[in-house]
Amino acid sequence: MPLLKKLDTTLLKSFVSNNLLIQILFGSQTGNAENLARVIQLNLLNEGIESLVSGFDDHAPESVSDMEYLIIVTSTYGDGEAPDNASEWHSYLKFSEGLELGHLNFAVLGLGDTYYPHFCQCGKDFDEFLSAHGAQRMLARLDCDTYYEEQYGPWLNELIAVLKNKISA
Ligand SMILES: Cc1cc2nc3c(=O)[nH]c(=O)nc-3n(C[C@H](O)[C@H](O)[C@H](O)COP(=O)(O)O)c2cc1C
């Protein structure tokens, strides 16, 4: 099925009751980032914040222009590369000239392993590329090691606080 280059934001907003369209995209090779993305979605829901979760490869990278709130959870593979399902987005954001994402609010959580020289490089790249295209960073990127389940809690709490502020604004 061809990926949609534009998102129908009105339709997507009908799936969530907040006034914010929050999308969680995961880049994952063996499931850790996907699982964590779903845990983050459940934690947000527990706080009354609805969001949509999907893999990067469920959306054409051009659809980033229609997104409003983007939370990225991604691992790193190879020698500091993107996992397969995030590689198209990685290239698009790296090489697109003149892409203007000033309307976009984002947060990045990277999963990796300090054993590798390019620790959490894919998360670092997404964070840098989005900022370079003018997107607004909602909170500092978190780079997690293999014991990520013990590391993401404070970052998630901060994310929840930021989103609650945006919803009540
Ligand atoms: C072959 C291989 C290459 C990896 N390369 C890197 C790397 O360059 N940098 C890094 O920080 N982690 C690297 N990792 C660690 C993974 O990013 C980490 O295990 C992550 O939790 C996997 O998440 P996933 O299941 O969502 O893909 C690598 C793991 C494997 C198996």
C-alpha cells in the first residue's frame, strides 16, 4: 500500500479527545523501541492525554509537515545507523533542503548501548535534524542504555508535564 504523503489532520484528530494531535513514532529493529513507544502511549493515556502510535514506515516522511506534536522513540543499529523502518525518514530529514518545520513540537528518546562507539546516534540525528528544520524541542533528548527501563521515568514525567501545559494553554 502506498504511504500517504499528506496526513488528514482533521480525521486523525477525531481519534483523540485532546486538542493536540500527538504522534509517537518508533524506529525499531527488534521491538524494544516499539514496546517503549506503546508504554509511553499508555502512560500518557493514564494522565488523560491521548496519542497515536505507529512505526516510521507507516507514514511517508513528507507527512512530517502535517504533524503538530511528534515524539520519537528510536534505537540505533549497524554502526550508528537508523533501524530499517526509520531509514527513509532519516534520509529525508537529513537531506531535504528548505524543509520548514516551525509549527512542529518534538521530543526524542533514543535507545542504544554504550558498548557501541556511536551511542544512540540515530536519536541524536533525529533531534538535530528536526531542530535544524526549525522544529521546537519540547524537552531535552534522552539517550538510554540497555537498562532503559530504569532510565526513562523522569523524562516521561517531564514530557507529561510539558504536554499538560500545552493542553491547558
Ligand atoms: C547489530 C547491532 C548493532 C547495534 N548498533 C548500535 C549502535 O551503533 N549504537 C547504539 O547505541 N546501539 C546499537 N545497538 C543497540 C540497540 O540500539 C539496542 O539494543 C536497542 O535497545 C535495540 O532496540 P530495538 O529492539 O527497538 O531495535 C546495536 C545492536 C545490535 C544488535
